[in-house]
Amino acid sequence: MPAELILAVPVSPPDTVATLAVEVDKVICPLQPEEFCAVGDHYQDFQQLTDEDVREMLKLVWNGNNKEEI
């Protein structure tokens, strides 16, 4: 069990933050617009990634302690 559970997201509607806040020790969410349709609306470039894109990115930062394939 972790000593502390922190939810960190860049943007979320305030009601979602409030709902999730009861499940964690701390919430970090700097942008909480009342008018919220989609996360991508708050970025200049919000390209969709494939599963393979994510696997490749994770391999770049993988710490090398675990040799299992992602």
C-alpha cells in the first residue's frame, strides 16, 4: 500500500476533481474550467497515439531494472 496517493492531471472539470478527491490524498489539477467538453480542447496539439506509439515511448524511459517486454 502506498504511503500517499496523488492524482495529478493537467485539466479536468471541477466536479470530476471533487469526485476523485475523496479517493486520494492529494489532487493536483491546475486547470479546472467550468465549460469542459474534452481534454484535447485545452491543447494546441493533441494527437492521438497508437498502443505501439505508447510502448515505444515507455521503452525510451524504461529504467532497465525489469527486463520483461512491455
